[in-house]
Amino acid sequence: MEALLNLTATLQRTIFTIAACAVLHSVSVQAQTAEKDTTVERLKVRTSFAKSYFGIDAFTTTGGTTQYLTPNGLSSVDFGGTTSPRILLGGTHFWGHADFYVSIPVAQFGKKIPAELANVSYNEGVETGARFFPWAIKEGKLRPFVGIAFKGFSFAQISNEPNKPYTTVPSVAKTTFPFQAGAVYATKKVLFQAGLNYQRRTDFQYPLSRTQYGALEVSPWSFNVGLSYWINSNGGLASKYGEKYMKMGVKKLQSRNRLNCWYVGIGPSSSFEISKSEYINDKYPFLKQESPGSLIPDIAAGRYFHKADANVGVSYRKLGYGMSGYGVHLNYERRSYTFETYKFLGDYHGFVPYVGPTLAYEDLRFTDTDNGVSKSYEAKKVALGVIFGWDIRISRSETWLLRTNLRYTPNLHLKAEGKKVMFDQMEFNFIQFVWMVGRRQAWK
């Protein structure tokens, strides 16, 4: 519990620090605006700030040790690792000194079940991370990196006892923050990457019944190798054409009343919980675990105001997840209809941070099923939150761009039997495609 409180406090401090730094940056530093970056040399700096990529990798875990019940008490058994192919979506930033990415597993191979157990399941979920390069990524050069990520993992096992269906066995879910080290090699079209991952906390408890627990220890080591293809998103702007485009773009859109415009956006968002649920801790301690998190579509639309350099819009997200074990099934549903407004805080060579408040109508539902008897709880409420992130903006006359956003709604919950069931996930949408409606037609 102390570790969880420390993590929550750390995340809250991080949110405040990011927002504060963004504000200080906009106040104390003369940001380089898009309209001033109009020479070919300046455009080369601007368009090389960030590069997107799409690819695949293979992620391999190295197993662990678990305990199971025998007539003579608890015994230990080792379980092996697996390999998962993953889809990679990411982008390098700060001229190759940083890499932000999301990895989505699509399958799992190599699972071996110990003879002492009927089945075992060990899965690591969607990973969102950041890597940092002391020497910038460069074509034809091998570059080392260090990094950190967050993701969920889940573990479940079935004993050899007869008549014990898999669906009644709990899956222990945790959010982990592995450290990374590795290297990349870049060519003009491809980025090769290999890394070693280390998870500091590896000891957990697995509920063997509603009241009895066994020790679970996963190996701290895992590794991955992969390749990605660069995506050219600047349209050749680092050229004489780009120089003309940057000088004429704003004027052309202004003449056709398209500087202020509507936008629509969509992208994958991952989430992880911030707080534990009092209701679960007290009633079902054997399910006292973190939510497994989820990958959801984040749909947004709104209006961009050019002079204020601000957005006013709405977004919709639907989160659903559950946990179960030993005759209990818990199901969570959250629908969030959010009004959000945020101000862009300067333009640092195409890196454009923003922050602002959100006001959401939250539709929360929670179902507790215990041995076939269900109880449902729901709450509809208005909640305040915060949104922050950054755009990768080559110019202020873009027809489309890539956006990263994080959302957090503190203390979002409903009450079940007078106790809190928490819904205050941190949502992280790393890559959202944003279309500026009407601007392409204005360019014709």
C-alpha cells in the first residue's frame, strides 16, 4: 500500500511538473514560431525534430517460479518464458535523442506447461515507453539507449485438481515499470532495434484459494529485437518548395477563412489505474490487484483557433475490463464524454506542448457477481480533469498532424455498499492522427 501511495504521489507530482515546465518554457523562452522557420536550413532543423515509424518486434520473457498446493502443503515449480510478436508505433523526437513508442502484442508462442500444473498463463500487455539516446540516432551509426516503460502483466495457473474450470481461477494483474538498455541502427528507410529489459519488482503472491496464497516470482529479465520503417510525414518540406509553402501557407488559408478550422482525431489510448478500490480490498482481498489496463480508441473533434493558438473540443472514450476468480467476477465499464480546452504553449521547432482543463460527463458501471448472484452499481456524474501533451507541427497551415495526449480525472469513483470503486485511470494516447477539416480544399 505504501508503494502504491508513493507511486500515486509521484505521478501527481509528474503531472504538475510537466505542466509547470511547459508554462515556464512559454513564459521565459522565446519560442521559435513556424512562421519564422522559413529558410531551407531552418526547415531542415524543423522537419528533423521528429520522425515517425511503424514496425514489428519479438518480445521474449524468461519465465519464473510459482507455488501450488499438494496434500503435504506448498510446493514450487518453474515455468518457462514465451515469445510474442508485437506491432510497433512510435516516433523519435528532439532530433533523434528520444524515442516514444507503443508496442501491441498480437500472439504468443513457446508456452510450456509444467507437469505439476494443468495450465499456466503469463502475459505481458501493451507497452508504452520512452528511450533516450546520449548520441542522436543517425544513419549508418549504432546508437545506445536507456529507457523506461509501463505496461500490465497478468499471471494465472490451474492446478491438477479435477473439476476446476479455468474461468474460476484468478489472474493476477499488475502494472510494471521496466528499465531498458539497448541499441539501434538506422538506415535511410529502416530502424533496427534490440533491447534488454529489467523489472525491479518481481515477487508477488498468487491466490491458491480465497484465503490461501502461494509465492510467485517472475524473472526480472526480458529482451526484444525488431525493425521499423520510417514514415515520411513532412512531405519534403525541407526544400525550396517547403520554403514557399511556409511563407504562403498562413496567408492562403487566411484569405479563404481556414486558419480557424474544425478538426477530428482518432488514435489508440492505453490506460493504467492510479488508485486501489476500497470495495475490492475489503470484500475480495484475493482479487486485490491492479486492473489489467486496456487499449481503446480515443475519438476527438473540435475547433482550432489560430490567433489564440488553442483548441476547444470534445472526446469520447469507452473503457471496459474485468477480473475474476473462485466464483467471483467483477466487471467495470466507463463511458467518458469529455469537453476539453487547451492552450498551446509555444512552438519549439515543431514540438508544441499544451495543457488545459477537462469537464467530463462520466457514465460508470460496476457489476459484482459472486457464485452466480449479481449486484450492479452505476453512477452518472460530472468530473473535472486535466489534459496535456504535445503536437508535432511542421507549420501552422497543416492539413493534418500527429498529437500525443494524456488525460487524468482525479478521484473518479462510484460507491458500492458505501465503499469506493475507483475509475481514475491515467490515459495515454501516444499517437493520434488529427485531420484539419477544410484546409486541403483551401490549398487547391
